[in-house]
Amino acid sequence: MLRWFASVVLVSVFFAPIHVNAAEYFEEKVHDFGNVPRGPVLVHYFKLTNPHKETLTISSLRVSCGCTTASAPVATIAPGKSINILAQMDSSRFIGHKEVTIFVNFSSPVYEEASVVVRAFGRTDFAMNPDTLAFGAISKESQSTSSMMISFYGDANWTLSKPTPESNYILPSLKLVKREGLEVVYKLTAKLHPRLPVGKWYSDVWIETSNPSMPRIRVPLTVEVQPALVLSQSNIDFGTLSLQSVKDQKIERKVMIRGTKPFQILAIEGASASIQLDKTSGSKAIHVLTIKLKPSKEMDLNDKLTIVTDSGESSLYLAIHAKVIK
């Protein structure tokens, strides 16, 4: 499964509301990272949904152990809407079993508290380098791969097998690199399907081991897929202008269209007679579109332009607004 995530900020007002069942707010109450090497920061997002008919306000977040932090993107959630609570667990701060409770306090519409749990088992007999399969920012439909080395210590007979992704967009493979003395090293490589949707995603690859005390290990994966075409802005508002000022001055705006490879603008549809469009021609990675306001009378202008290209991507949309008065 691929899961979307966003940037977060921490809310920090503390008080003691009544504790309630977390199932009223969260899709899952407990997340188990399983066996993890000592060192990496473990990341998980708990989806929180407002079940009330009024706005839900988060007043604070607190944790039962300093090895874990929790944060939320916003403090208020509209009825029926959802956000993701970010939990980050520092595995360098524990060995063996660790369970941490995250308390989420609400100040409205009800003064109460819900809690969720993260747990992991920190081990010193294996390591991953780097800590995650981090693809970074990639363009859509790129043939991207990421690799890591997984090392085991203390038993020359360790084996890994059956790398299983949580998403069909991930194609993992394993290769034995070294079996020497009491050290065994495997290389895990993951490829991404070129049709992976645009957005920021995180997921996991699970690998089976021959060690009964650690039957599976989890490998986190992160990626940001960028669209093939990007508008520098999707909305232009000229504001309120007098008809005379428009006639006396040059009223125009420029919009840049950036692609991951050269493309052509085939057509721009939806412009009214009060809009004049100038665009660059030919095939190039960056096009500049100039929008000129040319009204002949008072009006409320609300145009939606459709920009058609030969890139194979969906059309781009640009909204244009203006109010022209005498």
C-alpha cells in the first residue's frame, strides 16, 4: 500500500481531558514496526478523521517516551475531514522491545483525549545502509531504482528471501553479496513502476529471514513523484480595474510551463474575446505564456483555459479572473 503524506508542525498546549476510545478517531490504534536495526528513525502516519458535526480542535500532542515525537499538520479539522498524525521513533535510543503511547488531546467540540501506540524491537545483529529506500524527487514515468545493503552478524547461515512490497507499484529484488565468517550481506534493489501516481508517498518492503526470532524485516521506502508538466501558477487574478485604466496601460501576466523534457503547446482553449494570448512555439522544456487583458466593456471575467500539449500528459488548466468597472 502506498500512503500519502504532508509536512507537519507541532501543537504544544497541554491539559488533561477525558480519555476515549481511539477507534472513534483513528483507522488504526497500534502500529508495529517489527524487528528493526538500531539507528534509523522509524516513521508512521496515523490517519485521524473528525467524526463530529462540529470542527475538531487538537490542543496538544504528548508521548510516553522521549525516543518518539508526534506532530500534526494543522490544529483544526472540519467535520468529516482527515489529517495524518506523524509519529517518529528513534531506534538508536532503545534495544529490544519498545512500546510508546501517543496521546492526542482535543479541546473542542469535546474536551477529551485519544491515544495510539507505536512499537518496535530494536536489534544489534543486523544493519541497513542506507536506512531507507529513498528515491527522493523523481519525474513521472522515469525508470527509477534505489538500493541498500542489509548486513547480518553472528551467524554465517542467515538467508533472506521473498521481498514482498506493500504496493504493486514497487518491484523489489534480492541478491546475496557476501557470506564471510559470521557476516552475511544482501543487496536489496527496488524499481518503481512508471505509472506510479504523482505525489509524496511512503511504503514498505517486507523480507523473510531464516532466523525464527526475526522471521521478517521491514524496509521503509519513500518517493516524491513530480508531474511531467508544471504551471508556475494555476490562478491569475487581475483584481478590480477601471475600463479606462485598462485602455491606458498594458495589463498582462506571464505564466511559465516547465516540463521534464521538451514539449509543444498544441492549443489553448477557453479564452474569451477579452483575453489575448501570446505563447512560445516549438518544442522546448520551458514555455512562457503571456496573458493580456483587453476588455471592451464592464465585466466580471472568469475564464478557465485548457492548455493542450504533445507530452502525453493530461491537459493543464489555468483560471483567469478580473473585474472591470467604469
